[in-house]
Amino acid sequence: MSSGDLLNIHPTELKFPFELKKQSTCSLQLTNKTDQYVAFKVKTTNPKKYCVRPNTGIVLPGTTCNITVTMQAQKEAPPDMQCKDKFLLQSVIASHGATTKDITSEMFNKEAGKVVEEFKLRVVYILANPPSPVPEGSEEGSSPRASLLDNGNSNASLFDTVSRPYEEHKEKSAEALSLISKLTEEKTLAIERSQKLHQELELLRREVSKSRSSGFSFILVVLIGLLGILVGYFIKNT
């Protein structure tokens, strides 16, 4: 925890669980250690990449304010997982009863006789799914210390190993869902056609029962038989 004359800040680093193409959040707590109203403002060197809520506010005497910082989904990992982004937290005494609406940019201007406290916070990336450590003596001819050194010098490679199977799994899942959807549509169409053929067959059977001509009845029976064969063949192929 970082402590100034106005606010206690925890933590002093913004640690984000890092995973490609996924948003990540971390929290920041500001505690007013005075008996006065304290206004704060949060700035960052990369405003398009982060969303801070709230980025300004008033902390009442003896109370704590929680801030949520959201990092937008990233398409690629930085070299060696090192981030150069930084945040600046400014705080100043505000008038009694002040609210967030009363905060202005001029309140944080450094002037003679006015104290504006500033704290810099750096950004740290943490692998969301770090690889499991290799047990001691698991590989013949390699020492545990050498394995640790290799892991420490290849953070980017390790991240690729974790993220690639996930991306491949997503692509295969999308293809499988598309194929299932297509087969479902074809099956529904086949069922509709089959029901239509059964309805026509039933109509022909009724016509046969009404007909008194033996020759005409024989032709209808033949047609019914042919339709039955066609229905069976169509259902079998679908």
C-alpha cells in the first residue's frame, strides 16, 4: 500500500491477467485518511486501451473508493510480456460537501499554496493460464535450475503454447456448429418432403376405395406401389 498525506492507495501496481482477445480487469482502492473531502483523478498514457470507472470522484473522510480498470482485448502479446503503460493518480483537498459534478480540471493544477499529490502506477501482465512447472528430475540430463532459466527467458514462447490450442479449438468448434446446422436444415427438409408424399399416398388410397372400376383400381394400386417405393428410396438416401 502506498500512503500519502491524503490517500492510501492499494495496490501500487495494476496487475492484469493477460489472455489474447479477451478483456481483463483489476481493482484499485483509495482510502481517505483525512477528515476532509478529497477529489481524485486518474490518467493513463494509453487512454484508448483502458477504461477507468470512475476516473474522477470524491472520497469522503475515512471512507474507501473502489476503482475498476478494464483493459481492452489485445490481438497480440508485447515482447517478453512487458508493458510500458503507466497510470497517474492525482488527489487534492476539495470543499466540504463537494460531489463528482464539482470536479474540474483546474482543481488539479499545481499552484502556490495548493497541494496536489501524484502517484504513478505501472502496469504488469500476468499469464491467465501459466504452464505447469516441470517436476524436478523429470527430464534426463537436464537440471532444475536450467529448466527454470529457460522458462524465464521464453515467456512469449510459453504464451504461444498456451494460446494456440485455444484458438484452434474455437475454429474447429465453429466449423462443427456450422456443419450441424446445415445437416439439421437438410433433415427438416427431408421430413417435410416425406410428410407431403405420405399425404399424397393417403389421397390415392382414398380414391381407390371410392372407385368401382376394377381396371381403374388396378392402375391406382400400381401407382400406390410405385409411390411407396419412391418414398422408401428417398427416406433411405436422406
